[in-house]
Amino acid sequence: MKNFKGKAIYNPSGKAGEYSYWACNFYNGCSNGCTYCYLKKGVLAHTLGGDKPTLKKCFKDEAHALEIFEKELKVNLMKLQEYGLFFTFTSDPFLPETITLTVKAMIKCLSNNVPVKTLTKKTDWVEYFLQDEEINKKNLCKKLFAFGFTLTGHDELEPNASTNAERIEAMRKLHEAGFKTWASIEPVIDFESSLQMIEETKDFCSHYKIGLKSGKKYNFEELNYFVSNVVFTFSKPNDFQKNPMKQIFSPYGKWDFFNKIYFKDSLLKQAGLNRSILPDNCVKRDWSIFGLKYLLEVYRRWKDCGSDSAMTNDSTSLTDRDKE
Ligand code: SF4
């Protein structure tokens, strides 16, 4: 894929690229205060690692940022409809300072049929969000928004974030309201806590991205045991009997598990494991939480229409077809 580097929207590379092919950053800096924050490390720490989010210097104000965002969204519309857009790598998208612009941009995505993935450690917005009548009227939100929470099990390392228990509860509420939910189990601080986070969310979290702490060397045997335990958590023989709704019939003609796991490349490398030997529910980077049906529809429309403008001008028809 050709690399796009806009002011708001871009193609992340390296480890960030394992989270999404497309991402949007409006702000630099974050007030959650995580002691392991990746923004505070490396050569860009002085720009990215502030304790307070500030609008990126390339934007005059929020209105200007949204204007640029919309232009970049339109330029990359077909790819964004196919892959979705991630918020955000250089801050938390739901801080008091960042949430307004994030939500405005999400609404622009919605009206252009672009799936949105968010990742946060804040939960105070969830109650308001779920009470919003406009949001709840729009069924498409539930197809196109996937809400992710980082879960480490270590509140003491994330002093200004919502607690891990609050994040789990928020995820449960969003799932029960019909939204897609996923978790970033990264960084793994210790294997026991990470397993506990997975165990506590497995009934309402459909996708896990699992990664190690950058630069940390883990015990080889313990890491392998952790991977086996994660896989085992989702493959107990009585899962299906206990809750058949947690499995779906896949287009490949076999029963498929509700929970999908993505182990990051660096984790598998340290564990000396090849992705190809992992069971089917351990997915590759390109697995989409938005579902094969949606992707096939986008592909079909792309083949039928053959132009960006046809997709843009007819932005509601995908919604209507999905409702049928
Ligand atoms: S939530 Fe993310 S960006 Fe914010 S301080 Fe923690 S690690 Fe850094």
C-alpha cells in the first residue's frame, strides 16, 4: 500500500502499524500519566511526550483541524472504508481536551461509511455517549464504531486514567448496547495480570491485541506458557455448550470463535513462535473487527461503481442494505 502522510490522517508504520493501517492524530501529549508511556521515550519525546494534550502545530484551531481531516478523509475514502481509521497514537482520544474533536471526526467518518477504532484508558464519556438519543438511533454506529480499552491490570502505573475495573465495566456496557469492543493487552506488565484482564472480559470483548513492553526481556518459558494460557482460555471444550451465541458460523464452513486474538510480531519473536502454528482464532494483522460481510460489500460496491465519487455520493445505500 502506498504510504499517505497527511496532517491528521496517515499510514502508521512499525509496531503502531500492527494496530491499524490508517490512523488519525490531532493532539500530542496525554494527561493519563502512564509511567511506561511510549510518547515519553525516544527522539520525539520533547514533541509528543507532554503531560497535557496540545493541538498539533500544523492546525490553527479545532475547526481548521476538522477541515483538514475531512479533506484527507475524502482523498483516501475508498481505502479508509476498507480498512477503517484508528484514533489515536499520540494522545488519548477521550480526554476532556480531545474528546470534542474526536467525536466530530467520528461523525464525519460515520457519514462517509468509514469504520472507526478507538483506544482509550478513560471511561467517563461512556455514560453520556450511551444516553445520547441521536447516537442510539443510528444503527450504523454499532456497525462502524469499535471501542477499545487498554488493560494492564496495573492502576498504579496509570495514575490519571480510569481504573482497569472501570474500563472493563465500560466495555461491558458498550458491548451490551450493541457496539463492537476490543482490548489492547499492551504492555504486558506481568503475565498473571494480563491473563486476569482477558479472563474478566472474554464474554464481551471480541478482539485482543497483545504486546510486550518495549525493550523488556521476558522469561522464555513463562512467555510460552502465557501464550498457551491465552489460547487455552478461548478453546475450552465446554465454551460452545455454555454459550452457543459466542460462536458464529464462518464463511469457510466451520464454527468460529467469538474472540479473536492478535499476538504482536515482537511477542511471537521473543517466544520463538511462528504465527502459522497458532489456532484459527489467533488472527493475522489484517483481520477486521468490522466483519467480512462489510468488507465484501465495500469490495462489491467498489467493483460495481469503479470510482471514488460513486462511493461518496451514495453514502447511505450501504446503511440501507445492511438494515435489510
Ligand atoms: S494513555 Fe497512552 S498516550 Fe496516554 S500516558 Fe498512557 S501510554 Fe501515554
